[in-house]
Amino acid sequence: MNNIRNGIVIRLPDPSLSRESNLPRRICDQIKNTIPLGYKLFVVELSEKDIEDDMEIFPPEKERFLYFMDDLDIRVCFYINSKYHVISTDPSSKKMAKREILKVGKLIDEIDSGDFDIPLILHIGGAKGNRRKSMSEFCKFFDTLPWKTQKQISIINDEKPSLFSVKDLLSVTYIDKKIPIVFRTSSHRTNQGGLTYKESFFLAASTWAERGNPLMFYCPINQEEVITTQDLNPYNLVVDIAFDNNLPNPE
């Protein structure tokens, strides 16, 4: 594992309001504009509108990504936060969700020369009244993806109590498919899964043993949600932390 990287979740301006239609170029411009703040981690949140953009990556943008990751030691991750879900009662939603995952997975594959771990962060989708069955359905879907895309995927815990906590994800998607878990602090407040805040954090971090540094979306609002260096040291944990202010999308 590398040194801890601190950074932010970035949201792109509404593509309909942008003069630039090429998604990789928009992402590179956003990262470039934020680099002076000293961040070393950028989690790029993508909506269904973003993924509709032109996603072809041209040599200049590939060079920019490699400059960020190799020369500046920046970690880049992609987080699909779309209205479409893999696990859904709507067949068209399932179809669109798979299409989005394949498109972003292909983009990551074209950016990465094999030297970097660029996570693709997903939500499972709906629980349909049976969380375990829905997670098993996600595992079957996972098996249909290209091997390279499978190696990119990680799953984030959900806010709604009816959806997927860290404990849920650990018991099925991690046990069955070794899919690492991204811990989001704001989701734990409303969906604890019977675990304390720090129990959820440490369990999620433990799922990254075969990947890069564990990832955490972090926006503490009370003392319980503060993670200190002293908390990490006994476990020898190195965790990359993306501060998520959950502000509205820029316009």
C-alpha cells in the first residue's frame, strides 16, 4: 500500500450547460482546476447524463490522466451515481445500468496501462424486499462482466435502511466475489446494519487487502465519526479519504 491520499468527490457541471461534450476532457479540466488545492485523490461522480456524453479518449487526454497518476501521484476513481440500477424490477433500467458500467469500465481500461488501480464504484440497486437475494443476483450479474471490468469494481454502502449496509455487503458480495467495499460515512448514519461506525469502517477497509488502499467517503458531523491517525495505527491501515460535502451539482 502507498501513503494516504486525501481528496474530494468531484461532480461535473450539467453536460447540457457545458460547451465541452467529451467526458474525459471535462474530467481532466475539472481535476486540473482543483490540483492547486493539494488534493491527491479525485473520485469522479458520474450521473446518467454524464455517461451519455462522448467518452472517447484521445491521446492528449490519456497523457493528461497518466501525468496526474504517474507524475503527480494522484489516485483517480469513478463513481456511478445513476438513476439506472443493475438490480431493479425494470428490465430497461437493468439494461441501461449494464451499459453504463461497460462504458465507464472501457474508459478506465483505455486510461490505465496496467500500472494503476482505478476503482469503479457502484451501488447494487434495489433490494426488492430481500437483500440477500438481491446481492446474490448482483453476483450473477458480476460474472457476466469482462474480467478487466470485474477487477475495477467496488461497492458502496447505501443510506436507506432497506438497502445495503457494510455488514450486508461483507456477508455476500465480498464473501462470494471478493468485491471490496467503499465506506461512506453519511450512509452509516441512517443504515448501520447493527454495527458501530468504527466497526463498519474497519470491516470495509479490510476488504481491500488484494487491491490498492481502502477508500472512504468522509464527511463527519460528530465526534463519533472522526477517524484519527491513532485509530488507524493499531491496525496498520492506510486509507485514502475522499471528503464528500454532498453539495448540489455545479451549474
